[in-house]
Amino acid sequence: MSATVQRLRIGRTVVAYDIDGAPHRAEAAELFIDERPLAHWLGLTRDLGNSDTDLDLALPPALAERGRAAFLGLQPAHNQFGSGRLVLYRCHCGCDYCGVISCILELDRDHVVWRQVTREDDTGPMVGPNPGENGGDETAATSASAPPGPLRFVFERSQYELELERHFQERPIPR
């Protein structure tokens, strides 16, 4: 595979939002690719519409295990569209029909590839930029503009797997 290999890190980010004009903040799991949040690669601002992920350590154990297994390619990726695409971000309500950021997960002996990283809704994955996304929005991510189409990331498989295992070992033990 002759592609640039990126490094995955799973961390935390703050999602800011307003309810009835009152500002609120919440923490959410974030995917960092070469230390840059996935949202910045996509030209997005994290908000309630994309604040949920199957990597959230507060998920019930069965859902957390399903997310871990899907990211590791141990079981098929699950989304409500039935597309088999791995969901990277979804709405805080948990419903994929609000739209998700998803990808096709591919694994070989040495690499993990997230192919066609893009917004997906009930009409399928977008093949170009979303003209309505962050258009003129002053809160839009300033470190990147929307990409011209779906993105592709390649990770060294051993680093990717170790990072996912490290992340899920941080899971709080239920009392």
C-alpha cells in the first residue's frame, strides 16, 4: 500500500451548544488523525448534530463492545441505513436518520483504511462537498474548509488496534 500512513488517537473534545439561549458545554469522544480532530479534516464544527460516537466510554457495556468490535473490524459495522458503513459521528439523539459521518472500513494485514469518509443520510453517502455545511457560519472550524469530496485515511494496523484497546481500557468500571 503506497499511501501516506496517519496516526489515530482517541481523545476528548468540548461540544458547545445553546438551549433556550443558555450556553451549555459537554465533553465528547474525538478522533484525532495526526493530532488534528476529524471534524477539522471535514471542515465541521462539533455540535449536538455530530456529538455522539460509538467510542463514548459512557455507553452501556454491550453498545461499547459493539462499537469496539466494529472499529476493529471484528463484526460488521452497524448503522440504521443498513449501508454497512462505519459511523464515526452521529447526532446526540442516537438516530442515524439525522445524518452521520461514516466510512467504509477496510483492513489488511498491515493497514486499516477509512475510505469514503463523508456525510451519509437516507439518500446514501455524499460524493461531493455539502454546500450547506458551515456556509458562512462564523462558528465553523477555522483550521480547514470543507473537503472537495470524501476523504481517505490509512493507519498502521498495529497502532490503530493498540489505540482502540487503550481507549476502551479507560472505560469506568460500573458499580
